[in-house]
Amino acid sequence: MTAFPKPVLLIALLLPALLLAAGSAAQSKKGYSAIDVPDGGTIVGVVRFDGPTPVPRRLDVTTREDVCHRDPIHSEKLVVSSDRGVRWAVVSIKKITEGKPFPTYDGREDERPTLDQTGCVFTPHVAVVPKRQPLRILNNDGVLHNVHTWPRKNRSRNVAMPGGVKEMTLKFRRHERIRVTCDVHPWMEAWIVVAEHPYYAVSDADGEFTLTGVPPGTYTLRLWHETLGEAEQQITVKPKTESRVEFTLRQGA
Ligand SMILES: [Cu+2]
């Protein structure tokens, strides 16, 4: 009978596991590393809508009891200013591997990324949170809400927040966009963007956004808007200089 010497057999059996370990080490190297960015530049941009300014749809608020939706609630799926600025667009640098660290919130807990439930609306409509860091979820309404997430890569969560529960936190391990709903109030909807690096911005009511501390270089900026879709644009960032960019989006493009 021929047999492999025992050490060889052991290595042969272990080989797939060793290769797997090496593979995942290589993969984690592809992630994001924080470095000093002493000569970082700034990207200042605006997102504009090409078309007649849409009127936000008034949402159908169907529950009867609520103290929290006395005022009309309007959809935030497409919010355009009088100057055609598009709100709630998420702009990020694609595939950046190193740059400034994520902000720390030690001692500034109130400034942490937050998703509030107030007036039976999730606020903000789009919240960005670094992966593996806490997202504060608040309930300022004093009525029952539940935070129901619809992830593809993270664990799905469905957490009740009775009126007496004012605050909780959620963490997300993987980078993705996650839709959030409330099963009590079907019109409530928001997005959590789990960021793998700190170069994410959400456009404001004027459609404007800013990314600071960007290492000089040429990048692809990636834009996502829940109604208007995705867009990309190249940009070159120079040391300690402001670079301007404009996105123009149209419906059904
Ligand atoms: Cu609710």
C-alpha cells in the first residue's frame, strides 16, 4: 500500500483553507486606509434637474390615531428647489483606497449620524453612516414606530420603537444603500447609506454638496438619487484647491 507521508497529506488537506485565508487577506488590503492628508483639496458641487420643477406629491396618511401627522406630509423622492437644485442625491468618490480618517464622535454623541422619527417622517430622508459605526435612531413622536430595513448585504432589522423608547443604535457591517420603512406608518420611508470611506456627501435643499480633505488626484465621482438614478463624472483635485462639479439629471434618463 502506498501512502503519502503524513505531513504531506496534512498540507494537502490544509491547502484550500490556506489559500482562502490568503485570499481574504488580499481582499481586506483592497479596503480603505486612513492617512494624513495635509494638502487635501475640496470638491464643491451642485446637482441640477433638467425639466420643469416637479411638485412634491402629498402623501396619503392613513392611520387615524396619530398626533404626529397633523400637518400634510410630502414625498421626498424628488425634491427640487426653485433654482432646480436636486436634494437628497448621494455623491461619493468611487474606489478611493486611502484618505482622511472617518470623523470620531467621542464626547460629541449628539453629532453622530442620526435617523430621527419626527412628525411621522424619517429625518433626514437620506442618512450616511460609516460601516461598523453606530447610527443613532431617535423617536421624538411618543408613538409606536418600527425601523424596518431592507438590505441586500447586511442583516435585515425590524425593531419596534414604542413611544417611550427615545433612542437606540444600529450598526451595519457592509457597505450598501438600505431602504428603511415603518410598518405602522406605510408612507414613512428613508435611506441609510453605509459608507466604506468618509468621502460621501448628500446634496442639500439647494442641490449643493461638499467633499473636503480629498488627496490630490483624479477620481470618478459617483452620484445616486432614488428617483433620478445614477451618474458618474471624472474630477481632478489639486492640493488645497477647490474643484467645482455640476451634475444635471433628468427623469427617466
Ligand atoms: Cu412610524
